[in-house]
Amino acid sequence: MRRMYTFLLGLLVTSCPANAEDKLRRDIHGDPLPKGAIARLGTIKLRPGAGVDHLAFSPDGKQLACWCGFNYSANALVIYDVATGNEVRWTPAPEMRALALSWLRNGRGLALVHVDQEENDYVMWEFTDPKASLPRREAARNGRSGYDLSQFAISPDGNWVAASGMTSRTKEQPIRIWRWHAGKKLDRASVAHKIDFGGRGCRGFHFFPDGQSLLAVCPNASTKSLDLIVVDLLKGMQREIITVPLPADDWKNECQVVVDPRSKQFALTRPGMPARLFDLATGKEHASLPSPRQEKDGRQKHIHTVAFSPDGSFLASTEYYGTLRLWDLKNNRPLWEVPDAHVKTLSFSQDGRLLATGGIEGAVHIRDAATGKELCPQPGWELVPSTLASLPDGRRAVVASRTPSLSVWDLVESKCLNQKDLTGSVWRQTLTPGGGAMVFTRDNKLQRWDLADKVEPVAWACDETVYNLSFSHDGKTLATLGDKEARVWDWPSGKLRRSWPLTELLSPGLELLSALPVSEGGSRLATVVCESHFQSWMEFWDTRTGKKVGQSPKDDGRYYRPWPTSNGVGVFAGYSTRDGRFILYDVNRGRFIRVFRSAPESRDGEFNFIHDAALAPDGRILALAGNDQSVVLFEASTGLVRRRLAGHRNDVKALAFTPDGRRLITMSRDLTGLVWDLSHPTAGLRGASPGIIEAAWHDLINTTDGALVQNALATLAANPAGFLGLCEKHLRPAAKLDHRAIDQWLADLDSSVFATRANAQKELEQLGEEIVPILKAQLGKKPSLETVRRLETMIAKLDPVDPPPDRLQKIRACEILEYIATPGARQFLKRLANGARHARLTVEARAALDRIDKLQARK
């Protein structure tokens, strides 16, 4: 019978969405939200999800094709409506990379794609053909194809595709030219032309607008110059050579050549040099764009991307992470410029009126080519946000990006309430206790930003670069880590309590990554020490004496992240390993809790890497963000997967729970944030029969099936009356302890009579988990070795890493009581909170009541 109830329960949950509105839910811009998300910070309009590699306008200029890519995982073809920025089409293409993209005047959209990072498979794809399927990788083959190519081009008429690169023996390859054949792989198509330049190799090539000629750039060691060779494709022969002299050994370096669409001139750009313009008929230089500005550190920004307007009168140029300019080539001067544009690729519309730019990290802009004015501006970020913090009201969050800027967002209305753009170098930032301000480090000083007003220096400033700062859980202590010292300050007075020179905290060859107060009042400081990129551990210090009081075990981990919990259980830390594991460590108890894996094993046997982690304020849920674009929610006490949140288009880089733990904010490399509703789904589960409710109660003891547990929690939360009846039947407050009897049994553990010692241990063990704190306190009194052995045996038995099923059922029941928060649930929690002081059930009930009171106060 119970199996039938469980089956029906699972059927109900799986057939109903988390919320009935999920299918219709959209963000404030009208774009659909992924299932489980209730808001989006920023927008997906003109935000393809990763760095933009290629852009191409449709012939009428009404649509823009964009290819974005990031580590072969977030690659996609996206087509936008130019007027609105709306997505017309989004085609995810994992493990693919576009090598060339073109939208022809006859309306055909062509792309040459690399379909597999492990194999040299290059496929010709016509992306505007509705009958053409997305190219796919084939099953693993023996060996790679014969072509290892690095340079590609599609002719403007769409008749040819050209490629060149290196052979397996690192010798220069000739330029190979194929007739365009949609859907065909290059290694299976016949080569129409093979152009060899005497072993000199080719550093770049460009089709002429008529599609009948090709301009190839070849280094010439004998003349220390570059030879620009024009190749007649119809005859398959070299037509003429233009020699471009270059200073010193600069002829060996990389270069970019772009031909004027009228075939009258070409632009040559090289790192560290101004862009130079040459007459295509004579090969003579007739103009040189002024040198880009020099940075403060002496580095020269260089033009790395250029594009001619269709009539050849203007040239758009961009510096790497620098300025976008449009040059008037008749007068050799810029018409307009946009500083800090972060542009990677450029494309003019075919009538020359529009200029599209693709960002290094994923932002697309469409500008009026005559004025530089942005025609379709979108809210959000230009660069990936670096840190994220939820404010105590649970409605707002602070986002920091590398621009650098700090912004406050309304999580409900999905709008930016306040933003502060900063200059200088911002290292780290954290919210002040209470969340009224952000404290950050800039230009070797601590500064404070009142979230509603202005940036101002704090009353006290460090005399060194501060690259890590953290508040204690009670907000009374601030730890800072600089170039020379770790310091502990009283907050908000700014009084220095203690400092340690780094030479005292570190052995030679080690690095200090962070410092965080991990106890109330800040009497205990945790420092994270790194020996190599993937080996770190924690060391603990008494801030009153300055002495080291403990250390966590060393392991193959990347970082630690301490989190104090609001349920009084303690402070936890976590670290990730290179093979995708995340290990949770109990700081107070000095032991590992368990190992979590956030993502499945990849094709090459590696596990996806973990970018960020967050522990819910109640300590129940651990959220892990890997590089598979999803977030996994684990039950911290068991390691079971409760939910998987999918909807971002790139790796999730930052996580933050709201203070009530009912929402999770995620920030991604796709330049958007999502707000997820973590409420227990109840749609379609209300009015369940007593049998199904009883089966769900029994499933609260499950330790192997996270989906079953989630279904049980949802069913019980949807039926509060039936659930409270089961609580009345099965839950009792933890029994109070008889301390006189306990003191006697503790003394008997040191008796000379074996039977007395054994009986004392038996009596103490029967008291259950609530006796554990007393046993630990007894250990601190340095008893005899025999007593120590018995105490440690009892602690290990009564306080196991994996909670026994009956304790797990009680903890999960408290979770539901807190969630429903009805008058009856609150009253029952009060009864549980009056149990034995140190019992886990008592601690959980007290913490749940406290969170309910705070949540209602905020409302």
C-alpha cells in the first residue's frame, strides 16, 4: 500500500510545475524566465550569453546575427531584431565554434563552424536555411583529420571558403580554397585551389568584394617585410605582389589586414603600432591613424579590430578593453569615440547606416554610424559582475562589477535603484552589519558607500593595500588582510584590536588568501593558507592572545569559504577541488561533513569545475555553481540533491541567499542575474488523502532519494492541517536532563571498577544527542586517558556526520513548520523550543522561530 501512495505522490509532483504560472512567467522586458525563476536582473536583449566572436547584419538591416562563444560550453547563434533588441532566434551550439560568419546580399546566411574541439571537423552551414539542421559532432574517430586550421574566410558572394594554418609537424600550410557546399565537411570536399607561397606561410588573407580575388599576407625574411599577394581565384594564380616594409623584426609578428569594400585601399594593424592605410594599386602608405593613448603603467593600447564602411569613407576601430572610434578617412580624424567600450568585433550594416559592436564579455550594441549614438540601449552590465550580496530586507541586493561599479537592485521589480561608478582599483567589498552600506578597498584605503547616498572614506584607513576584508557574524569585528599584515578591528569604532605580520602567519613559500572572524565577538580568526593553486587549508587564531589554536587538514582544494549559520549549529567552510568535488568542513567541530559533486562527469573524464558556493542562512541547503551553467541545491546534512536550477546561458559566477533562505540570487557570465523562488512547490498537492500525507511523513527519513524527499516536503507543506496532526502524534520536545545524575555518571567514567565505568557509559549514551555538548566540555577538563577514550567513543556514536533517520525526520519537520508558519505551526515550534537546551531539535525550533519573527518584522 505504501508503495502505491509513494507512486501517486511522485506522479502528482512530476505532473505539476513548481508554480502554475511558470509557463507564462516573463521578466519586466517581456522575455521568458526559466522555470523556478521569478525575476531577472538585467536583460537577455542584445546579451547573447558569452563573448561575441562574429556579427553580421541581414541585407535589409532589420536583423543582426551574432555568434558568441566561451570555452566551447556557452556557444550559440543568436539573431536579434535590430529595432527592439528582441531575440528572433537563439540556437545553442555547445562544443561548436564559428570560424567565419557572413550574411549575403541575396539573404543567405553562411557560417563555417568547428563542430568538435577534440576533432578537426569543419562544416559549412547555411544558418538561414530552415531545412538545414545544426551541424553535429560525429562519434569518436581514430585520429584527427588532416587539416589543423587557424585562419578562415567566406567570400562576399558566398561561392568560396578559404582556410589555412599549420600541419601536425608545425609547418606552414598553403591556403586551400573550396567551393561552398552547405552541410559538407572540408576534409570531405575537393579543394578547388591550393595556393603555396614557397613555404613562407600566410599570416592572414581577405577576400575582395567581387569574390574573385584574395589578398594574402606573407612574411618575407629576406627583405624583412610583409608581402601582400593578390591571388586570382578564377585562374588560381598569383597576380601581383605589394611589399610593405616594417621596422626592426616587426615583420615576424601577427597582423590584421582589412580590404576596403571598393577595393581601393587596405588597413594594416599590428600590436603596439598605429593603424596604417595603403593604396591597393600602388602599395604605398597614404595615411596613418594617430597612435592610441598610453596607459599609466607604460603599456601602449593598440588597435586590434577595424572595419571599413561599405563606401570606404569611414573606418571603425577599437582598442582591446579600450576606446571605440569612427574615423573620417578623408580628413584622417575621428568623428566620434566611445571610451571603455570593451569591443571585440565590429560590423557595418550593408547600407552603412548602422554599426554593431560585440563585447569581449557578451554585450552587443547597435549604433548610428554617423553619430555613435546607441539606438537600442539595454539595462544591465557590460562586464561580468564579480560579487553579490543580499540586503537584510530580502528585497534588495548589491552587485559589484569589475568596471568598477556598485549597484543596488530591487529583486521584486528587477530594476536598479542606485549605482555608483568608481575609478581606481577596487579590490574587495562586503556589506556592513545591517546592510546599510558597502565597505570596499580602493587605492590602498578602506572606503564606505552609503547605499542610498555617497562614497566616503572610513574614519580609519590602512597604510597598505587591503585585498580581503570580512565581518564576523555578529558584526562587531572586521578582519582585513593586506600586503604586510592581517588585522582585527572593532566595528564600528575602528579600534585596532590585534595585528599579525604576515611573516608570523606564514611559512616561506605560502600565500595567505583570506582572513575571517569565525566566532561571536571575533575572538577566533580563521586564515586561509595556500601552498599551491590547488592546495589550501585553514588555520585558527585566538585574537586575544595572538596564538594559533588549530588547523584544518590539508587537502587538494582551491579555496575555503566560511559561513556562519543562523540556527546556532555552528560555522561551516567549503572548498572545491580540481576534479569538481566540494568538501564541506565544520569549523567548530573540526571535521569534514561530506563531499558534494555539482555536475556530471564530462566526456574527457573530468568533472565540471565549481565557480561559487553558498550555504543558506539556516544551514539546510548548500548551493553549488559549476561550469555547466546550472546551480545544484543540496541538502547539507545528507548530500541529497533537492533541486537543479537551469536557465543561465553561461557559467554562474556568484550566489547569494536572501536572509530568509527562500530565494537564491545567481549572477552569470551571461551578464544577467536570476532570482529563484525556493519555496516548496504546492500546486496540485493540496487536499491530499490521509494515506498520501502519512506516506510523505514516512519519506522524511529517506537518506538516498533527494527527489522523494522534496516531494514529501512539498506534500506536507501543502497540507498543513494533516501535517500538524502527524507532528502531534510523532514529535515530542527533547527531554530535560538530570544534571545531578549526569555529573555522577561522568565521575563514574573514571572509576576503578570496570562494571561501574561501563554502566556510566551506557546511561550517558541513552540520553542521546543532547548530552554531546556536555561530553565535549568534559573532554576540555583533561580527564584520564580511559575517560577520554570513552568520551570520544560516545561523541562519535551520538554525533555522527550522517544524522540517523529519526533525527533527520525531526529536522525536516522543523523545516516545514517554519515554512508554513501558521499559528498552529508557531505554537508547536514553541513547544519544541522548550526542550533540552542542547538537543538538535530544540536548537532547530528556536532558530526557526527567530527567523519567522524576523521575516514578519520585515513585512
